[in-house]
Amino acid sequence: MSGAMDKAKGRLKEITGRITGQERLEAEGKADRTKARIREKAQSIRHRAEGVLDSFRHDHR
């Protein structure tokens, strides 16, 4: 599932939990959104690292 979908799912859980008074569902939503943000950041770092490695490979040929 994409990060945007995970964030949306988490936000929906959070809002639903808040409206219905289900603290556990609200907390799950917050956790889902946090996991999605971490996953997106990790993916961004991985892409940047790949770019750096590619630039070293091209410089040393």
C-alpha cells in the first residue's frame, strides 16, 4: 500500500475513533499515520543514497 493510502487510512481511523469515542481506534489511526510517514522518509533516504552511489560510480569510471 502506498504511503498516501496508509496516511489516509490512518486519518480515517483517527477521525472515526474520535467521533465514536473509541480511543483505541483513534490511537491506531495515529500509529498508522506515523508508520506511513516513517516509511516515506525511509524510502526518500534510500532514493537519495542510490543517487549518491550512482554519482560515485559515474565519477570513477
